[in-house]
Amino acid sequence: SENPQKKREYLGRAGDAAQAAYSNAAAIHYFERLAPLVEDGARVDVLLKLGKVLELVGEWPRAEKVESEALELAKGLDDRLACAACETALAEVARKQGRYDEAVERLDRAARGFGDLGDESGVGRVLHLAGTVAAQRGNYAKAVENYEASLAIRERTGDKASMGSVLSNLGIIAEYRG
């Protein structure tokens, strides 16, 4: 569309649909086209979506660059919730590259941010990721502690998909422990 508002709407919808269908190349294409057309908080959201798809396809340095840009924008907007979301995304990229200390530091900042804002869902996500970092480091007791804390939050909020994911991770830890 030549209408800027409709262009943003259609690119966003196309990117979301492509991401949902695991059409990653198309999702990247649409989100990259959309990002320069939106401002402020909407841009942070688009950059995080783009970063997630890049992370999924293993383009970790590129995902990290995009998510760092989102974090700087969120800081400039003084959007603490977006900052916590960006820290969580960057922690996941660091974890996938074996930079566990950095991942833990980012998760700690994200947990404080979500906690200060009363965002239980965000805290649950951070605890889940912290459990995964602990598991990858071989600290199964800490992994279980984090997974169980995440599970309690997911049960309270009724997030069944995340509950299933956490239970799966607890099962993996049980298998590791024999």
C-alpha cells in the first residue's frame, strides 16, 4: 500500500502470519521492512519479533544486534517493561552461545524489572530461562528450583502452554538425574 498506516498494518500482519507459520525467511523480510516505518514502543516490539526469528534460525549475532537496538530504544523511552523484555531476549541469545554469566546477569536485571512492575508472566519466563541456564551448567538443583518457581507462576496465571514447557524441562532434569 502507498498509505503509510496501511503499509505498517499489512507488513505487521504478514510478519506475524509468517512467524506463526514458521516461514522464517518471510517473517524476517516483513519485520525488516516494517521496523523503519514504526516509531518508539512499536519499533521495540517489531525489533524483538525480528530478533526472535533471527535467533530461531541461528543468526545469533544479528539477533543480538537487533535486540540491543531495541534495548537502547526502550531505555531512551524509559519503558521499563520493554527493557525487561529486551534483557530477557538478549539473555536467551547469550545462553545459546554459551555465555552463561552474561545470560544470568541479564536475567537478573529482567527479573528485577518485571518484578518491580508486577509482571508475573515476565518473571515466570525469566525463571524458566534461568532454570535452563542452571541445567546447562549442570546445577540441576538450581534448575529444578527455578523451573518449579516458574511453574507456580504459570499455574497462577493459567498459562497452559508455558506450564507444559516447564514440565517438559523438569522431565528432562529428572532423566539427567537418573
